[in-house]
Amino acid sequence: MLEKYLIIILSGLDQKGKMIVGLNFAKNVSRKKLADDVKVVFFGPSEEALAEHDPDVDNLMHMLTDLNVIQIACNGYAAAKNVTEDIAKIGIRLEDVSDTITRYAEQGYKIITF
């Protein structure tokens, strides 16, 4: 049995390189079938970055969607920054990620942050 990964993207466009590295990691682990499951959680400034539709980020988001990598964003942060609608339009699930992160940790997912 392979591992399960929960990739948490915290970095925004001010740290775009870090965000891109995290998204590429999720893409490559999924594409190469190096894990049984990969999920990506966007939390904090990364959610604002999603709403800005940076072409590099959008391209990787489409690739993750094509690979069936589930993407989740924090509903509380999105609401506070008024980006809920922008994130929902992309097709990303909005949840209380404090519950999401602890649930996946309890299920044995390895957590990696970028």
C-alpha cells in the first residue's frame, strides 16, 4: 500500500514559487501514481491567489482537476477575504479546513505544507 498525502498550500502570489512547487508536487505524485491518494487544501493567502487567476496557477489547477485530485479551500478565510464566489466558480470545495485537516490526519494522510 502506498502513502496518502494532504498537501496544504498556504503561500500566496507573493511567494508564487512556493505555491507552484506545492502544486507541482501534488500533480507529479498523482500523475506518477506514487501515492494511493493526494488531496490539496488551500488555506490563507493561497485562496486569494486562486481568485486572482494567475495563468501558471490556473494551468496547474486544471491539471490537478484532470488527475481527479480533490481540491478544498477554507470557507472561513474565503468569506473573510470576499473570494468565496471566485473559488466556488473554479470548482473547489469550500469547507471548514480545521475539520478537514484533522479528519485526514486521523485517516493517516501525511501532511506537507507549501
